[in-house]
Amino acid sequence: MPQRIHTYRGTIKVYIDTETCTACELCYDAMPDIFSNRGDGIPIVLYKNIKEDDIPRLESIAQDCPSGSIILEVG
Ligand code: SF4
């Protein structure tokens, strides 16, 4: 059963699949305002910083994640 971190901000839900994440650092290097290394390479989501305008950037980084570990629900 994958562990998931769930974050909710407005109409955006961000899930990080901590079982498939390879701690590649891409997401928090690319978007340090929203993703941060929790200490072991797995990202945490800084949900207080997420704005509606960030949806395109979040969709882009979710596509770029090499293991598909960033799952978005928008709406
Ligand atoms: Fe994990 Fe994906 Fe972020 Fe890399 S880009 S640290 S695999 S969630």
C-alpha cells in the first residue's frame, strides 16, 4: 500500500507517492517555493505557498517527475 502525503490548498490536492519517489531532488530544485526536502530526499509540499496561478507549474513538474510520484487533483 503506497504511503501518500496529502496536501490541500484551495482547489488543489497534491499527493506525493513516497513509495515510488526516488528522491531525485528534481521537484524541490525546480520549485523550492512549493517542494522541500523533508530530510531523507522525499519532498514535502509547502501548501501555504500554493496559489491558483501555480497549477500550470505543478502540472509541469508532475509530468517531469521521473517516477510519476507527484499526483495532482485540481478542481
Ligand atoms: Fe521524488 Fe519525483 Fe520529486 Fe524526484 S521529482 S524527488 S522522484 S517526487
